[in-house]
Amino acid sequence: MEDRAWNYAWRLLAKYGLDVAGWVVAIQPIPSEPGTKILGQCEYDVQAILLDEELIERAPWSLIRDVIRHEIAHALGSPGHGPHWQRRARKIGVRKENIARYRRF
């Protein structure tokens, strides 16, 4: 599943021109506070989309795909989860039922 997730994320980076801007994808453990699991993270300072290893190993493809799209929406300049980000996320294809689920797994 790791190759599939990584390739999908790179295809979206390219689709939105983020690859040319220097953005990268990394699959690694993402530290979380107790009781919370961060599935993905957008790191603006190093232009990286981080995907949690456990997510990639255990989650269904539909959730992995939405987490990748979720983080791409952030990378396109939509910090936070307000109305601007929600519009962008829906435009990219994040399923409405998953928008509120991202921080727990």
C-alpha cells in the first residue's frame, strides 16, 4: 500500500504544480498526543506532505486517498480547516463525510 499511496500523492502534487514548486511526500511516523492519531500533516516550512506509516499500513484505501487530498488542500495555501479550506478540499475531491475524521484513527 505504501507504493500506491506515495505514487498517488506524487500524481496529485504534479497535477496541482506542487512538485515543480519543490513539495515532497514522506511516509513516516507522525507523533501525536495521547488519544489522538494524526494521519497526515502539511509542513509548509519544508514543503512536505507527511503521511503516517500506521495509516498506510492499516487504513482502507478510501481513507488514505482522502487524507492525501486533505493535505494537498493545505499545501495549496489553505491553512486551518475553515470555509476556504473546506471549499478547496471539496473541489479536490475530499469526501464530505471524512472532513471531520482526519485527526482520529
